[in-house]
Amino acid sequence: MLNALTLLVLCQFAGEVIARFIGLPIPGPVVGMVLLLAGLVLRERYNGAAPPAELRSTAGGLLSHLSLLFVPAGVGVVTQLGVVGRNLLPIAVAIVVSTFLGLVVTGWVMQRLSRAEDL
Amino acid sequence: MDKLFHLWVYLETTPLLGLAATLVVYRFAVMASRAAGGHILANPVLLSIGTLVLLLLATGTPYAAYFQGAQYIHFLLGPATVALALPMYSNLARIRRSAGAILPAILAGSATASLSAMLIARALGAPREVVVSVAVKSVTTPIAMGIAEQIGGDPSLAAAFVLITGVSAILLAGPSLWLAGIRDPRARGLAGGTAGHGLVTAHMLLTSETAGAFGGLAIGLNGLITAIIVPLLATLVVR
């Protein structure tokens, strides 16, 4: 767990440094995710080894409670209750309809363009 | 009574209260969700956020005081995002094989969501800052806040819209994808990650690792695509 957590935090740290340094509009953790993925691919290519069991179990633990991690930021909606309340109808309709359209359009294009045998 | 008051004053100044409240409320929300047979309205995130917002309002606790404790949970979002590399690694062969479909799908979904959100908000008479901030609602919070600031929106309002979108997408994803006949886990994951960022991805990851992997991929790519196209779309809608 210690090694895995250290690796995850180091990837995030490196991602943060790279994103700021190049001025990428992507958050550091997303760059960190790409770095870790690249590391795992290289490890497999040159070592023939799968990801370490420790990393898999720590990552699995974090990801199985991923929803919890969104709660603190989500409660932040409390600071915007005034604006949201004053514009409730436009905000609710805009978000619900556009989210529905976004889901269906993305899913439809993806399903049309990808072949079933590639699954 | 006086003693209790002093205890409350002390607890309010420590991060322990916000941290404990978040964990306990979430734990009960998971129990309630199971008791409700996993009904979509009994979603643990929705229940937890609703309960904590009511608690903060009822006790008059400022969000900053709550976040002082809750930030320790919030911080883990970074390492957890990095950890999404593992489901992606397990699905890498699948991702490579459908690489040609992924970019057009995200581009179409991202443009549709941003444009329709802005046009609807404008048509229903929302003020300019709302119209601009709602354009970034489908991407992960840090990207949304950055773009909102750049195009003259309000970053904290954008963060609230990101949350409302994530919760809506959790509720909408099942029925809408089913109605549209979208059963492929790759398409479901990509749609969830593009329209509803990490909140939906976290939700989908529980039932399908493949959907979770494509969701994680969509969060990153959609963030990048949105950062490029939304400033252009915003100048078309608002001038």
C-alpha cells in the first residue's frame, strides 16, 4: 500500500509539474494518469510483467470509493444557492436537456463507428 | 449546556468535524441506497451532498469551515484519478482497436452538450455569466473552472454546474442510453465520461471495468477538446 500510494502521488506530482510547465489546459492528475499508463505499458513491453499486485489492490481500493471523493467539492454547491435559485428554470432545463443530448450523441456516434468484434 | 457549547466551539475549529461528518453521512447514504435496492434517486453521492448541504444550512456552518476537514477526502481525488490508469491498462487493446471512433464521438458529444446548454439557458433568459458558465458543465471541475474564468464566466458557479450535471447524468445515463439502444459498454462509458465526467465514471466503474476505462479516457480527452472548442462556441452564442 505504501509503495503504491507513493507511486500514485508521485505520478500526480509529475503530472502537475508537466502541466504547469507546458501550460497545458489539463489538470495534473489527468497527466499523471497518462504517465502511469505509459509506465505500465513500458514495463510490460520490456519486462513482460503485469502491474504489481500491490498497485492493483491500492488502486482498486481508491476506485471502489471514487464516488465518496466527489462529495466535499459537491457540497460546495451550497455557496452558489443564491444564483442557482434565482435562475432555477433556465439552469435546470439547460443542464438536463444538454446532458441527455450529450449522452445520447456520444454513445450513438461511438456505437456506430466502433465494430462489435473489436470488443 | 455551557460545557456543550464550548465543546461545539472547539470542534468547529478542528478539521475533524467536516471529515467525520462526510464519512458518516456517506456511510449511511450507501446503506440507504442498498436498502432502496439501488434505486437511482437513492444514489449515495446525491444523498450525501443533499444531507451535508442541509446540515451546513441548519447549523449555519460556512462551507469554508466544513471544507477545512473535508479537504482530506477531496485531496484523494488526485491519486484516484491517476489510479484510473489501471482499468485503462486492462482495456488498452480495446481502446486501441476503437481509437478511430473515440475522437469523433467525444467531439460530437462535447459540442452538442456545450452548445445546447448555452442556447437553452440564453433562450430562457439566464444572465450572461450563467450562459457562459453552463458551457463547461460536462468537464471535470478543475478544467471547467479554468475555462470558465478564461471566457468570462464564474469559476465557482461553473463548479456548481459541473456537480449538478454529474448528478443529472447519473440519473439520466441508464434510461437515456437504454432508450437510444446503446448497449455497448465502450459507448456507454465514453458517453458517461463525456457528458457526466468523473461522477458517472465512478458510478459505471462499479458495474463494468470496460465502461469505467472508456469513461476515464473520455474525462481526459473531453477536457482537452472542451478547452479548445468552448471559447469559440461561447463567442458565437454570447457577444
